[in-house]
Amino acid sequence: MTVDTCEGTSIGIYFYLENYTRVIG
């Protein structure tokens, strides 16, 4: 899976933070 767009990277970080906050909360 290769993403060469800033938008794609932002989406990846968004989902990562979503899962991270779910584990803490």
C-alpha cells in the first residue's frame, strides 16, 4: 500500500489516533 499524497497520510494518522484514543479511553 503506497500513498504519495499528503491527504492519504493525514487519513492514516487520523485512523491511527482514533484507535490510540480508544485504547486509552
